[in-house]
Amino acid sequence: MKKVNTVLFRADANPSVGFGHIMRCLSIADAAKDFHQEAVFLLADTTVQALVKGRGYRTVVLGTDYKSMESETEKVGAVIEQYHAEMLLVDSYFVTERYLNTLRHMCKRADCRLVYIDDVLAFPYPCDVLVNYNIYGPDADYRGLYRGTTSPVLLLGTSFVPLRKEFQSLKSRAVRKQGKHVLVSTGGSDSEHMTLALVEEIRKNAAESVTFHMVVGAMNADRDAISVRAEKVKNIVLHENVSNMSELMQEADAAVSAAGSTLYELCAAQTPAVTCILADNQIPGAEGFARHGILKSCGDIRVLGSRELARRLVQEAVSLCGQYDERLRIAERMSGVVDGRGAGRIVKTIIKDRYDTCF
């Protein structure tokens, strides 16, 4: 029987930062099981402790402020020693160079690899392995970022997208001549209230021949208002506590999504989509997909406002439903972006000199 080793994940989720960080870490933790690695999640607070435990993983609640990460280094170091961890993966926009430097020294003493997931190129991250799985990752100027310093191992591009296992080996899409179903996803927390704005736009202006399937995230503060308003609209169906996202995506003819990690899930499902920008970190992704001729961005909410952005998104989605050739072209391009096995490639790269197991 092979020895089970421990890998640590440091990530958070809440209404301010959304679910993206914790969900991609959970995907990597799932893949780590195939390499006989046991995951433990380090959380600032208890917000998503039940979610992580429900996925079968142990948690350590640090009792710290997720925005002030330098104050937690001693606690993180103690956990590294306690579990004799061989990997610590950090995924947060609130890291500082000092924070990562401190953790790297701790990791070196404990023979533990420090991994960081990046998509903003803020500074030369002190780590052993850096992951930027985005479509723009290979074009990012990490050589310039690390000029004069030692670069970590770089895992760049969409072959490293850490999707959930439900997105592996999906069947090729059968594109219908006339689209009738649009999936709408604006993230787990939707701090910009985009779902509510879209419900209002659909109520006023959307063609009733198209049904909109709205995914309402667990931390969406507008859930009650969305529910009340959607009840009066015949072509809106609400989906909460979704556990079959890949099925919803494959059943939809088109989608509306913010320019985050959901775009890569849509690629795996080959679901043609229109996208938008709700935060700074989504700008490179929206531009990257547009540059590759895959998805069209309808703009930035900070420039257009939610009402105008909702109008553009609904209009473009309805139009896309009527464009068979365009949906076929987009689906074909999407099929080459991801294969759903990125999480396994990340884990395999990090531990490849210790195990012979192939993913």
C-alpha cells in the first residue's frame, strides 16, 4: 500500500471574493487523491468550512483576517510542521511578497513545495511553482516580472485549467439549428448584482421564444428579490444549489457568463457564450478569449453600468441563439481549449520526481 502524504491549500470564499479560489483548489485536491495525496484546507474563517468538509476534506480554521495575510504566517507554519506537508498551494489576491517570502522559507525548512495560482502578475511571486492556467497565460510577461530573480517552475496555459471531474471527457456538442435555452451564470456571490439586472432586462425585453436558466449562487445577496421577480416571468427558470453544472451547460444552446473560471467550464461543455467584465482580474481573460476569436465580450460593468450591460448581454445571447453557423464555429473552437485534466497535470508536475503514477 502506497504512503499517503499531505498537501495543504490556503484559500477562502465569501461574498467579497466569491467562490472561484476555493472551487479551483477543491478541483486540485480531488486530483491529488489519484496521487495518494491527502488534502487539508487552511481557511481564514468558517464561512465555507461546511462546504469543504462536505467534499471530504479536513479543515484548519486560522481565525484570521483574509485581507491581512501577513498576520497568519506563524499559524500556517505550524500547520506545515504538524502535517509534514509536501505541498502548500496558496490561492488569494491578498498575498504580499513578504507573506510568500516568509512561507517559502518555512516550506524550505520542511521540505515542502510552495505553489501559487496567479492571474494578475502583481509582483515576482516567491514560490517554487507558479500556475497561470488562463488563455492568456503563455503570453504573460513572467520573464520580465522575474527579471533579476530566479523564476519558479511556470505552469502556463489552458492545459492546466483545474476543472472539476464532471467536466472531463464530455461528449461533443450537438448544435441545434435554433437555440432556445440560455444559461446565465454571474458567480457565487454576484457582488455587482448582475443577476438581478438580467432578470429585469429579460422581463422587459427578451423574446419569450428563448428560456433563460439563471444559476443563483449560494452567497447571492439578491436571492429573495430574484426569486420574487422571476416568478412573474414565463421564460426564466431559476437553478439553486446546482450539483450538475456540466449537464446544465450541455443542455443550453448558449450562455451568458462573467469572464472568470466559468468560461473554461463552458469551453469543456462547448457551450457558445457571450461574456462580460465584473472585476479587474477578468479583463485579461475577456480580452484573451476575444483575441482567439472564441467569445465576445459585451463590456465592463464599471463603464456601462448594470442596466446597459444587461441589455447588451441579453440582446447578444438571443441573437446568438438564432445564429446556427456562429454557434457551431464557437463550439468547435471551444473544443480545443480544455480537456478537463488540468488539475491532474498540476499535481503530477509538482510531485513527479517522487511518484511514478501517471494521470
